Amino acid sequence: MTTFRQQWNIETALEILQHPTVDSEIWAEAAEWLILYGPPEIQELLQQASGHATQQNFPELKPFGFDKEGNPCYSVSQLAKEMGISEEDALESIAKKEEKHGVQHLIEEDETTTLQ
């Protein structure tokens, strides 16, 4: 079975992001791949863009802490509320992403730090 990481490479993912008529689901997968496995400078750029988009579209959403890499961590209940879905649906979506990506996305509050 091919893993999500093996489905893409840097050249293909970047080409898809730049294509003017690509399907939105394929574009999102390429962006996910780059955020998770792309070169550090591209990961940083996309994480900044993601943070900006989150602030613009969900201004009430505030992180409760930050992971070891400094990425913001949000409450599942707050995420669900902002997205208009149940907490169970949010947890199911996170579990699917973890399985697909082979990466832990759900982080417990005691595994985070706050910035002062």
C-alpha cells in the first residue's frame, strides 16, 4: 500500500499548487503534503499562510498552547464550534488525517507550552 507521503514529491506538489485549473481536493492534498513533508522553507511559508487564513476566517479561535515546533494547538471543542460540526465529527476527521498522514495531529494540552 502506498502511503500519503509516497504519493507525492516536491516537484509534483509544487506544480499542482501553481496550476490554474486544478481540482480543489487535489490542490488541498498537495498543500497538505508540502506542509507535512516539504522542505522547511516551504513548510514555514504554508504554515504562515494557514495561520493568517485561520485568523481571517475564524477570529474567535485562539490556541490553548503550542507544540514542540511552535505550532499552535486548538481545543477540539472550539474547533468543532467554529466549524459548525459536532465534537465527535471533529475527532473523527482528526483521526482520519492521522491515519492518512501517519502523523499525530491530536495533542493533549499537557504536551503543549504557552508563549509568554
